[in-house]
Amino acid sequence: MSSILLYLGLLILGGLLSYKGLVHKELYHRLDIVQLICLFALLFTMGLRIGMDDKVIDAFAQIGLHASIFAAFTVVGSVLFVMLFRRGWLWLRREKA
């Protein structure tokens, strides 16, 4: 729980610093590069932790199957939601016209 509060606090602090103009404009223009480097570092450390855990390696096939099923349902659910939302949106716009 405390790590979530730390993440939330850092997010709020970053938002306040940039809102108050305390972040240098040069950093703002290079933020995408900093973000990309941090993302790569995070992915690398996650890969190290997964590779060092024997239980994960042993259950890799089962995890892959569950992940594939979850991804498929997520994609199908998202597409259906967008289709239903668009139909409802278009129906509401026709009602107003």
C-alpha cells in the first residue's frame, strides 16, 4: 500500500512542478527520450526478475495460454464496446437532429 502512495505522490509532485513552471523547457522537450529510457530500463529489470524465477519459467506455457486468452477477450470486448458506443452515439445524434 505504501508503494502505491509513493507512486501517487510522485505523480502529483511532477504535475505540480510542471504546473507551477518549475520544470525547465529544455527538459520538457526531451521528456519523451527520458520516458523511453525509463521504460526500457523497467522492461529490462522485469525480464531479469522473470528469468530468475524458476516457477515462472516452469509455468510459462500455462501463463502464455492464459495471457493469450485474456488478450483475445480484451480486444474483442474493446471492439464490441466501441461498436456499441458508436451506434448509441449516432442514434443520439439522429434523435437531436
